[in-house]
Amino acid sequence: MEVINQITLTLVKKVQKDFSQNRYQYERKVFCAFNLTAQQIENKAFIDQLIDQLIDMLKSETNFIASFEITERQHFKNLAMAKANIRSLQEQGYQIKLDDAGTGYGGFSYFMDFNLDGVKIDKMFIDVIGGDDVKVEVLNSIIMMAKRLGIDIVAEGVETQQQVDFLRAHKIDYIQGYYYSKPVPFNDLDFND
């Protein structure tokens, strides 16, 4: 329906408003990730508009760290433009993370094509921790590749103590999932807990 760009910009404005109104509530750094489609990343006009919209927030919100996640589930048609736009976002101080790592088109080529700041390991790999599934080997490969590249690793969809123990033993940087909390409305978040 050609509304994804407007939805994304509206979402960014909403996040900006929520954080600016509640800035006094958090003393720690707060991470917020926005997903972008391949088509958005290839669209220079959209990326420029996104940067313009967020530039004031970066100046005023020193504890707010925004990142953008690209998913492997979509194919890039213009890789050169995608690289240039990703570089523009990174030059403005935004982190670029690969979401759903290991699940789609990019494979390990995204590690080579983009100067990634981080990778998010998809829940389907987390779910096999403790089993003998071949996906455990893929999980280990993603972890090893990310560590060799020196990029952050986020494990998503973590629900059990066994998964937490495995991920801690593998020195994963960030763990998210129902083990810690289900999604909650912004006003119910406790940033200092």
C-alpha cells in the first residue's frame, strides 16, 4: 500500500515524544531499535528524511541510543545504494544491526557487504539450545563470526534458564525475551530496574 515509510516516520516521532516527556525517569542508557525494510534502506530520500527527523533527538537525548535493524528476510535490489545509505546512518551515530540472522537471503554475505555494528540471533536458533539439532551448529557459527568481527550480539526470544545459561557461557552481549519480561506499554517500563 506504499505507506511503510510514513508508518516508520510516525513511529519514530512517537518514540521521540515518549522519551522526551519521560527523560527524567531514566539515568541508564536506553536502547531503541527500529526495523527498516530493504526498500527503505535503498531509498536515499527516505533515509535523508529519517536522519533529519532524528537529528534533534540525538542532540538532546544523551542516554538514548537508536539503532536500525535490517532483516535478512528481504532481498536488496540495489546493494550499492543500500551500502551508501547504511554508511550515512552510521556517520550520524546510529548503529546498524542484522535482524533475524541466519534465516533469509543474506546469509553470511551481509556480514561482508555491510559494516554491521551488531547481529540479532533469531528465536528459531535460541529454541534449539539444549538439543542436538543442526541449528545449534548454525547458532555457534553466527556467534563465532560475530565475535571475530567484533560486533555486538543480541539473542532474542529467550524464554528459559537453560537458554540464558548457554548464552552467558558464550558471552552474548545482550539477551532479550520473555525470560526477563513480556512486552509492556511505555508508561509501565522501569528504566532503572
